[in-house]
Amino acid sequence: MDSTEFRKRGMEMVEYICNYLETLNDRRVTPSVEPGYLRHLLPSEAPHEPEDWDKIMNDVEDKIMPGVTHWQHPRFHAYFPAGNSFPSILGDMLGDGIGCIGFSWAASPACTELETIVLDWLGKAIGLPDHFLALKEGSTGGGVIQTSASECVLVTMLAARAQALKRLKAQHPFVEEGHLLSKLMAYCSKEAHSCVEKAAMICFVKLRILEPDENASLRGQTIGEAMEEDELQGLVPFFVSTTLGTTGSCAFDNLPEIGLELQKFPSVWLHVDAAYAGNSFICPELKPLLKGIEFADSFNTNPNKWLLTNFDCSTLWVRDRIRLTSALVVDPLYLKHGYSDAAIDYRHWGVPLSRRFRSLKLWFVLRSYGISGLQHYIRHHIKLAKRFEELVLKDKRFEICNQVKLGLVCFRLKGSDKLNEKFLSTINESGKLHMVPASVNERYIIRFCAVAQNATAEDIDYAWDTIVDFANELLEKEQHDELTEIINKKKQDTLAQKRSFFVRMVSDPKIYNPAINKAGTPKLSLDITSPVVSRGSNPIIRTQSSVEHNSWISWPLAFLFNSNNDEKSSNVSLRFRHLDTNVRPSSSRRNSGAGSSPSPENEVNYVNMQQQQQQQQQQQRSPRKSPMFMRKLPSTQNNHN
């Protein structure tokens, strides 16, 4: 591609970007693809021969865009804003066109000096103390552009660690440095960004994560007590990372309290991470949120979040640049130059050596919008967030979960965490909105942030209407599921009760028939020689039931005797299998027992009478077998005994 074609393609690209941003409403805010989708659409190897530019751009729309999450979409309300503006895009375009690698002043003087000047501009607009400004007379501080807030935290922790080891080495010259390193302790809030924990891992130092108060704010007393406890354990506090505008709920640590507490520990480095909220301090009415910054050793904020500047552009200021650079200086001969003592070399201010001309885009933004234009933009986003907060408060099914000071609103449905997880998942899967959750004070909350540069009140109303529609559908379904569960449980309980009734009815008649309880427990013999034994003139039926038990396996049959009013059914004989006996109920007994409850005693007498009649009939039919039966009976009885 030569310059002639570049002019043509450049104009086409500008047109494509403008059309993309203007038609975002027509796109789904999040892609509906699965991991690995692009691998199946592109070749496994790079093309050997050059391809036509039109074909490349067609693949952008057909294969790349379907997998893009549109962070500039007016329906995108996740995370924090991703700064974007035409002046910033043009600044990046120019920086890429120049293509310098500004690791030192000599490598590109304008790249270095513009960064120093622009950082002083922004630091003054935010309201940072003079000792953070590089060009202020008598100042030893200054600002630098880093890749992200994570890198800002890392380099400040590295600087604090170097200072602590240097001090400990002077106090204990014969102690191995690795042992001294194991004693260092850093501190942050539970609500601090995860980059603090990652920085501690890289620095090989211990990190103590402290509990904030009910407003997710870290307090000075908490810090002080933790440090005193650790010193008693032989540990050495050396670094504290505080947050102004936490990621989860945009909460603010109590910087004045923490700063005053750290006066007792003068060698501890205090860092302030204000990646999102720090940009808003250019508004005079929001500067009170910066109170306590005079205690800080370093401060960072991200213009690529809330100052319309494209990523990457994270700004860091330090009180004493010598303390920072002394921890990171590596100065080989091929990087030295004649102005090293008179100029700033930003390669000593961070981890990477190579540096892009990032100050150009920030310079373009500050000049194109002016401080007043950026203030208007920030105030507009805060106004939209307040509008959303008011809508949430009007619906009693929802609750607000944070103090809405800037552009972030945390809310949730009143109910369980599981309900809110399902609620957010359903919304995001629809592609109509995109939000993300957070856990604050052990509660699952939903974050709603105004992020689009040109977001309007209509966008907020649309978002709320969508949220309400999904809430109505979910809660209606939850109520239906709950009702169904109650009905099913009632059916199960009813079935269990019926089963329980039958089991207890068979095992203990007294539960349901007080008359049986009054009749008492029959005292039956455990010694069984024969189903029927004659004592005197009346035969007695013996069972295997214990005299101590209040149950008879045959007693429910008595209900048949009482309820059988049909003369035809009186001819049906009942067989007691455990007695090898047939019993035929008589109508006279049924009549006499009507309305009364059967008892085991009556049952036994009735069976005796029937058995006696059967025995007499048998003897009349077989008179010669009866004496034999009577002769064998005693021996059988003895055997059983």
C-alpha cells in the first residue's frame, strides 16, 4: 500500500468508523458466539500471497464484527466507560504515524516533554498538591503515562519495596535480603481492585486484605490496628493501597483517617488508586472527594475511562520521583545520552522500556474539549446515573446498594442472590442490555454504569423499561414455580399422611378407637402347642403376640364384623392364617355389637364359640379320630414348651 492508496483507504476507514459508531443501535450489544468461533472461519495459516484490501474489509464485517462486544453501545452499562472520541482517535493515528519509541529524552524529545507538560496540566485540573507536579518550582515529583492502573499499582509497590529493603538492610546489614523480604507486609481493602493482589504476588511480599465498613469504605482505625498487630508479630508494614471509587460499588476509602493513622508509620508508602473517580475531580463540586490526598505518596487515574481518551492511557503521579526511579533504573551504555542529568527518561518510570507517543491523544482531547467540555461530559453522566437511581427507588421490588456519587448505580431485586443471578443472566443473554455483577458486603449486586459518550435520558429510560420487563417475567415465573412447589408438597404430605394412617391403624388400634383402649390388653399365652387347646368346656385360641404389646395383627377384621349388615355376606367365612382357623360372623353378634367398637377380648370369645362348634361337628363325622387327636395333643404341647 503506497501513500496514494493509503489516502483512499484512510478515508474509507474514517467513513467505516463513523458509520459504525452512528449505527451501533442496530447491532446486538454483546455477541452471540461461543469460544472458538473465529478459528473455524479463518485459515489455519497466514496467506503466502498478498490479498485485496476490499476482501480484508469484507472479512472485518462478516467475521470480526459478529464477535465484538460493543463497548461504545448506548445499551452497554457494564464495568466503567471505555474512553473514546474522535480527537483521541486522531491523536493515536498521528502517534502511530510518527512511530517513535520514546524510552528516553534523546529517543524523542517531544514525546518526553509533551508527556511531562500534559501530566502537569491534568494534575492541576484534578487538584493535586504541587509536590506532584514536575514543573512546579521546588518539586521532586512528577507524572507519567502507564499502560493501566494495574501497572501503576505494581510500580509503586516495587518502589515501596525497594525503599523498605534498603532501610532494613541498613538496620540489619548481616541479615540475608530474602529473609528481610519475607517480613514485608502490604495492605488493602477487601474492595480494592484485584491488581493489588497480583502486584503483591509479583513482588513476593505478603498482603493483608482488610474488611471495610458497611459502606465498603476502609477506615483508618482498621489500618492502624492491623499494622500494630503485624509489628508485634515481627512483620514490617511498607505499603498501603487505598481506593477512591472502588470497582464494585464506587465506594471511597476514608483517606483523611488513613493518612493521619499512617503518620505513626512514616516509612509506609501510601498509594491512592482513583482509576475511575479521579477523572471527576476536575469538577470543583467533586473535589471534596479528594480530601486527604496531601498524605499520599502516589496517585493514579485513567483518562481512558472517563476523559474521552482511548486506551491505553493511565496517568500516575508520585511525590518523589527519585524514590520511584531508583527502584527501576537499569542503565546500559547503549541507552545513555548527554542530557541524562538534565532531562527525564521515562524508561526508569515503569516496567517496559519501549513507550508509545501516548501523550498526543491526551493533548488532543484536553485542547479539543477544554476542561469545561470534559466537566460537562462528566456531569451529564452523573445526571443520568441519578435518573436511573430515581427510577429504581420508585419500584419497591428493587433496592439501591451503594451511595450514588458518580456515574455508577448498584441495585438488585429484593430477594435471594440466586434470584438476582438468574435475573442478570436472563437480561445479558437477551442481548438487549449488558451489565455485570459484583459482590459487596457478601451480597450479589448488579452494576449499572452510564458509559456511552453521547448517552441520553431516553437510553436510561429504555434500559429501565427493559429491566422492568425482565423482572415482571421472572417474578411471575418465580411465583408460579413457588405455587406449584407448594401444591406438590401438599400432595406429597397428604399421601404420606395416608400411608402413615394405614401403618399406624394396623399397628395400634387405640390411636383411632378409644373403646379399644378402655377394653384393656388381653393377656395371651406365648406357649403355642396347637391352634386350639381345650381347657374345661371352652376351647381357647392362643396367639404369638406378647402380652406386653398393645397390638393385634387381626384386630382390623373386627370392623368387617361391625360393618357387615348384608345378610348375604354373613355366609363369607374369614380365615385367620396365623391360627389356621375359619370364622363366620353371625347376624346376632353383628346386631348386638352395632354401634360399639370391637375389642380383642370379644373377638377371642367369639372365635372360641365357633371353634367349639366346628370341633363337635368333626367328632360326629370322624368319631374314631378324636381319641387319637386327644392322645397326641399333650406330647405336642410338651414339645413346644
